[in-house]
Amino acid sequence: MAPDETRSAPRTFPGWAVPGVFVVGAVAQYLGAAVGVFLFDTTSPTTVAWLRAAGAAVVLLAWRRPWRMRWTRRSVIAATGFGVVTVAMNLAFYEAIARIPLGTAVAIEFLGPVAVAALGSRRPRDVLALLLVVTGVALAAGATGDVGAVGVAFALGAAALWAAYVVLGTVVADAGRGLDSLAVGMGAAALVLAPIGLTPQLLEDPSVFAHPATWLLGLGIGLLSSVVPYALDQVVLRSVGRARFALLLALLPTTATVVGFLVLRQLPTAGEALGIAFVVVAVALGGVERRPRPDLEPAPKGTDMTDLLHLCSEQEWATYRAAGEIVPPSLTTDGFVHLSTPEQVHLPANRLFRGRTDLVVLHVDPEALPGEVRWEPGVPGDPASMRFPHHYAAIPVSAVRRVEPCPPGDDGLFG
């Protein structure tokens, strides 16, 4: 790519289209779950959940190829732990929907993230949201009767694991690898939890594994229920931000109920419908997030946010272009990519690259960044009050608007 050549930013959607895109992801997620319910006639729910994880891992690993990135032991352990909790949550959820309606199970499952939001916040609205979801869960669970008691117990277990998912997800979000972490996590979890996922079916009817349809359906469930929703979530987040995305999550219990009715012919009782409605209101009120992300430090007042700049050598830029993303050593050593504003860029240039004649400056579109930007202090030699933008994720090459040479002056300094 020649200097000043412009590349397109990652795809976003206009505001009016975002709810539809989100619903497409939600429908895909619960259609995958509905396909899983049909498999319960021949396959253990726990095994179906494991097949979903294995299928998602195959698709994500083939798509993302995370081995191209630099991974530290800490980031691998964090991704693996996150994946194990995610798959365990799905195991409990699938055992729940084998016994109670899909919409009811989803509503009960929301108790976990709503509780995390309320316990980690002092806002009265979060406490009210928790009270509403507890009421909704009690109504929905009570309406299932004794027959669904075991299913409710599994759904509550899934809720607890979703709470752990939110907490552990913060660590993964800090590592800034998104879909790559999900690929590594799902792959590792599928291996770690294989004995738990496969044993029930091996004891009951191992012949199921001899049918190619079993593995193909598992691949399809993983694609529908994990890959498509997560990928669309990233586009929606870039399009509308965290606050509106959290509000959109209120559509999930309703979507699950509609899919359960249309595909599985599960008509909720009055008690279940009322309980689901309470949960929808609670999620809309509290703004629960499905994908945990680190807190933002606001940009200093008056900062020019038209472009954020990253310095690298011409050879490094060629490597990044070939890989499709900017992954400097600092992402492994410090956990973030160093960026600067146009007013700041001379400071790291002079500190790190004085006299270098092979530098280029990458102009990065802040709106196209997939992770969070935190404004944090620089090194002790920088002005004490100055904070620099740090991006806690790899940067896609498509986020680079243009590339310019960065020659030093006659004295070797950058001005």
C-alpha cells in the first residue's frame, strides 16, 4: 500500500438498521438452540452442547487463525478459562431447554448478568432491575410447576455461569483479542470438557457419533448459536456503542420466546409470559451487557480525535499489511497498542526513533477500532498532565485511513 492510500473502515450499519441486525443475530442464536432441541430425541443435551462448542471452535479457528498472533501464557490461560465457563454455561442451558420452554430458560438465565450489574453498581436503577428480574424469574419458574423444577435448576446454574462469564470476560476484553480469544477459548474448552460432553452419549448410544449428520448439525449449531451472533455483536457495537447495545439485549428473551413458539410450538403460559415481560423490562432498565468490555477513560478535553497516530517502520507496516492487522510487540508486553494524537506524536518519535529515516505514521480512524481506547499517562519523561491513547486490542489494517512517511529533521529530531 503506497503512502496516502486510503483503506475502508470496518463495516458498520446506519442507526435505523441496527435493531434488525441485532435481531438477526438473536434469531440465529435461538434457531441454533431450537435445532439442538430436535437433536435431543437421539442425543444427550450435554452432548449437543459440546457439539455446539466443537462446531463453533472449528469455524472460528478456520476463520480467525489465531496462531498468527503473539500469545502470552496469561492471555492463553485467560482465553481458556473464558472458553470453559462459556461452554459450561451452554451445557447447563441445553439441559434446561430439554426440560422447560426456550423463552423461559433465557429469561431465568438473565438473572446472572443482571445480578453482576447490580452488585457492581450503586445506581438505584440497577437494584430495581435486579428486583424486577428476580420477580420475573420467580413468576416464570413457578409457572413451570414441579415438572420443570430440574430445568429451572439448570437454568439457574446457567445464570450463575453467565455471571462468571461476565467477570472473566473483563480479563479477556483487557487482553483485547475479541474473536481470536473466543476461537482459542472454544477450542481449548471443547478439548477440556470432552469427557463431560461425550460420556453421557457414549454410555447411552455411541452409534450416534457414526452418523455424519450428527457432526454436521453440531457444526451448524455452533455457527448459528455462537459464531454469527458474536460476529454481528461486534458490528452492532461499532455502529451504536455500548449503551444502546445493552438496551438491545432486552430483545433477547422476547426473541427466544417467539422462536420457541414458531419452531418448537412452545406457547408460554400466562405466568411464564408475565415473568418474561418482567425480565425484558429489567434488562432494558439496567442495561446489561452480553459481551463485557473494559471501562473507558474519556479523552482529555479539547483533544483532536479526527485521527489517532501509530508509528512503525516501513518493514513493520509491510508485515502488518500481510497479516491484516497491526500487532506490535507492545500488545504482548504491555497489553495495548501505543497511539498518539497529532499534537503528541513527536514525543514518542523522538524518544524511541531519533534519527530513524524508515518511519511511517499510520493515521487510524478512532471509530473503526474494535477494542477500547484508554487515555493513560506516558513515561516519566512526558509532561506530567499528558495522557496518551492506548488501544487494548490488535488494530485491523482496514482501520488505517492513510499512511505517510515520517522523516526526521536535519538534527535527527521529529518536529
